[in-house]
Amino acid sequence: MSNIIDAISALRLKQGRRLVGTLSPAVRQLVERCGSAAHLVADTLLVADDLVDNHGPGQQAYITACEVGDAVGDLVYRPLLSALAEVGAAAAAARCRHCQPRQPLRLVTWNRSGSSAEGLHDLIIGKGGTSDFDIMLEFDGPFRWAPPGAEPADIEPRSAPQLWARPTDNAGFVTLHWVRTDRCGHEEPLEALPADSVRRMMLDFCRVRMDGEITPTGPAVNVNKSDDKDGGIDFVFCLLVRGWWPAPVWPDGAPWDTSFGVHLVPTGRPGSKTESIEYRISLSRAELLAVRQLCPGLRAAVKALKAIKNMLKESGVAIGDLLKSYFMKTAALWVAQEPHGGPRTGVTDGAHRLLDWLERRLDEEWLPCFFYPAINVAAELTAVQRQAIIGSLRLVREHLTPLLMTCCEKRQWSLNTLLEGRPTEPLSERQLRLRLGRTLLRRAVLEGIRLRPTAPCWESWWSANIPSLARAAPRLLQWLHHMMSGTHRQQCLLLMAWSVVDPADLADGEPMTSPVGDVTVTLDVTPLTRLLTDSDLVFLLGEPAAVAAWCRRERPAGLTAEPDTPRGRAELLLRPELLLRALGEAVPREMDWWREVDRETKEAWEGNYRPPRTYQQRREVLERHLRLPGLLQFWLRVKLPEMDGPTVVATAGLWRRRLQQLLSGDRLRAAYDAAVGRWPDRWQLLQHYLAEDDTQGKSAAGAAARVSL
């Protein structure tokens, strides 16, 4: 083992040199000039990004809109899924009319989960990313759940069918069985819904109905189209065991209330004697709520470490897929419980804590699941693999500051303002804080204009989100619009500017507590505009003197002070429509640049926001499936060549019958109206973001700050 460790250490030194060589000159120069204060760059800019992107009610609104779109798509997919489930149930190895249900499983809902729902993804509109989208397809059937654990006693036939989750030797994994009745002729409970059979059903469904590269991965089937700019979509079969919580009882009032239950997903522990039929306990719903409540610094640290993992891969010092994103998320949930692991944790400090926790747990050979500590989420790793991960964690720790700074670059933060001056001139902490304040203020002005209410990009946004949310969740629609607006982005960026600059450099900038309540603090933005230099004003205005002259001459509404005073400057720069009017009339060439920005943003949003399919479009697709005789059998033979002839005929016949049933009478209209109507909130999430008696969103932190003119 010592030879292995020595070899890994030598490899890490070599990888470290290679990694440093991949850093941009800007990052290397900034790290050198800032010295011990360099951590402030990531601590400020990455937290600003998290504040912008992870607005609680707005994030839930986005997920809700996605699920409404999924429900509309389900109208086309459900007939095939139903046929595959029926054929699979009929082919079950052992049948008993006393303890097994006569009807097959049915699809209940599509629920978003994973990083895209939790706010830990790296996706950027118009540019994509590496994160995938996780969709859990929740199935149910005509059965009840028996208490998990010990084998239940035989039941009367009228109490059947009941499904029993039998624990395996590995914590977190179960096998499913039908509870015997007193009339059953078999001695042992029959296997129920073997995991390999439902995985095959999901794989067959994706192969028939989806385009692109289709890859089974654990309990999921990943579908990645050739033109996707992300990690594709993971489709996961799941069952909800309501009311069951196998881990220790949590305190009352925990946001992941145990009464909801857990999901089971079809994947077994490698090497287990029952691997092919095992299900794993999934705590996706609890994890979603808990991750959204992490403090911004810790949440940003997780996203940064995920990005750094990709950097290692891109630079040729990859550790493969050994270091799972799930390990990082688990670490963050545990670290958040530690002293000083809460709201005051910065990104750099948070990343160090995560790296330390992961190394310590991997060295101990036990990485406990946060909600179910008896589960070792790294149990499948070998000793060599654990040491390889530990070596990579140490490599990241040694170069953490420049790597975090590179994350800022990849998040489209310009470091130009921070690099002003001679390349070898040291920057004091005060100078760096002032420059970070200027960087944030410049971004706030630009984002206010780019996402102003009259920007052309909003046309595609409204066409996509009004049909999705206006009926399904109208109160969420306003929060999604707020989260995407330039106003929200300005507020977050200005708040971070206030936070990073030393109060002594913000003369006359005293925070004011709102008289309306005790959770809102109003900050005056005027002192921040004193930070702007002449070069900043040229960058934002083109010709500051010409703009100032126009303001004095026209005296536009909304401008109450001279444009060259801090107050007048704030009123001009943070009112997008007024600023664009001034630029258009005083410096017309600047408008050419903004028209190009509008065009690029509009095209990016059009590619990202597409209206849900209409009722007529769904009907036409379904009717096309029935128009040509033999079409369904042809698809099955082409897409599933290994399926035998009789099964193809049976599946196609059931598929056609379910299509005809859906198209008969007003069934499709009723199903479509239900899909775009009131959102069912199957995971009971809305209560955590909207109060019952008002329209005020409740943020995860329970507090708000407003930056005003």
C-alpha cells in the first residue's frame, strides 16, 4: 500500500504542474498580485452568482414549469409505457391470483430532481453546461404497502394485494415481494416488480420514443441528443413508499418531514446475490429541500468543486468518474451542521471544509448518507480508488484559490477591472475590495439593461411560461419572472457590492431597517456609485460628458440630481430605460452594441424557452401514430430488434388500444386540461416557498435585503 501511496503522490506533483499550466494568464497574475486576499475574488463573485440563481420561490417556479411541460409530453408517451407495463406484468415468472394484482403499474407523475432542481447545476442559457436533467417517473398500482422490515403474516385475500419491502444485507437496499394470503399455494412470498424488469421497460421505452444516444446508468436511462449542450436527461423509474422513513427520527419541523416517505429506484448493490431484483432507497425529495436551504457560500462551494472536477478532466489530470457529485452534496449537508458551517461560510472556506470532510471520511472508508447514516455512499470504492480520490482532493486543495478564480472566469466574470495597473503591482485587500465593488456595480448596470422589461428576449419567455404556469401555479409565475428580471439581478449584485466594500469607503451609506417589518434592510445605492472611476463611466456610457450634457439639457423624468453627482449617477445608471434613451440620443453608436446584445440574448432565450405543445399538436401526433397500419409494429421491430414476434404483436396491439382510448370522446381534452391545470405538487414543495394566505415568497434564509435608489 505504501508503494501505491508514493506513486499517487508523485503523480499528484506531476498533475499539479500540468494543472497550473492550464490556468489563464489573468488568473495567475491576479493570484500573484492579491496574495493572501485573493480568496475574496471567488468569495464575492461566486456567492453573487448563487444569490442571482437560487431564489427559492423562483427556482421552484422553474421546476414547476418544467413538470407541466413533462405532463403535456406524457400524453404522447403514456400509451406506450402502459403497453410495456402490461406486457411485462403478463410475462412475470410466477403468478398467483390471490396475492398479486390483476392490473399493471400505472404512471402517476413526472418529477424533477437532482442538480437542476436543487440549484447545483452549471447550465447557462444559450451556452449549456455539463449537468444533466433528472426526471423521476413515479409509478403506482392497485396495491397497499405492508410495513417494511420483518416478513408480515399471511393476510386475508380481501386485504390483498400488499407490497412488502424486504431489507437486504446492505443498508438502503430492499427487494419487493407480494404478501402471502392464507389461500396462496406457494410457501415463499413471490418476487414483485423485479428491478431488472422495470429497468428493461424504461430502456425499451426510451429506445422506441427518444432520439440520441441512450445509455443505462444505474437506476436511470440517460438520453443525450446530438445537439444537446448539456448532460442529457436521466429518466428514472421510482415507487413512492409514503410514510416510511428508515433512518433515525429527525426533529419536528424539519423541512424534509419524514411523513412524506421515500422513493425506491431499481438498482442493486454490485455483487449482492439479489442484485438484479434489488431497489435502492432514494431520498431525492428530502435532498432537494435540504440543498436549497444551504447557505449561499456553501452551495456555491459545491458548484465550484463540481466545476473544478470538470477542469481536471479537461486538463488531462482527470480522476474519471470516481469522485461523484453526490459525494460533494453529501459532504455539504454534513458540513452545514458543523460550527461555523452556516451562513458566514465563504466559498473558499466552504470548499476547504468540503475537501477536508471528504478526505477524512474516505480515509475512514465510510462516507455516510446524510439522511440515512447507515448507508455508506462510497461503499463500492476499492482501496486504490479511495486513495486516488484523496490524492485528487489534495491536488485541488493545493491549488484551490486559482481554481476557484478560474470558476469565476467560466461563469463569465471579467477580471479586467481587477487587473488594472502594472502587472507586477501588488494589490492591497482594500484595493481589491474596491475593485470587486466596481466589478459588481458594472455588472449590475449591464444586467439591468440586458434584462429590462422591454427587452426583446422576454417575448419567448412569456410564450413559454404563461401557458405553463398561468393556470397551473399563477403565484409562482410572478416569482419566476422576478428571479429572471434585471431588477432581481441588480439587487443581488448591489447587495454583494455593499457586502465586500469596507463601510469606511461608503461615506453616508448607512443601512436602514424597514419600518414595515424586522426582516428587510434597505441599503442606499448612492454611495456605491462613488466607487466608479472615469474608465468605468467610459465603459458604461461611451462618452460620459455627452450623456451628462444631454441630461442637463433634457431634464428627463426620474433624474432629480445632476448627472455628475453620486445621486444623479445612481438614478441614471440603474434605470435601464432612461439610460438607453440617454445613450440613444447622446451617443448613438453605443446603441449598436446594445442592439447586438439584445439580438444575442433573444436568440439564446428562444433556444431555451419553448411554449408547451398545444392540445391540437398533441392530438395530431397521436392520430399520426394510428394513421398507418402496422406503423407501431414497425417501430418496435426497428427499435427493439431483440423483441420476439409474439411480444411485438402483443405490445403494438396494447399500444394501439391505449391510443384509441385516449383519443375517444373528450378524454384527451380532459387529460390535457389536467396537465396544464392546477399543478398537483405531488412532492409537497409549495408549502416551503409560498404562504397560504398571501403571495409573498419565503426565502430559504427567512430574510431579505433590498438595495434602493
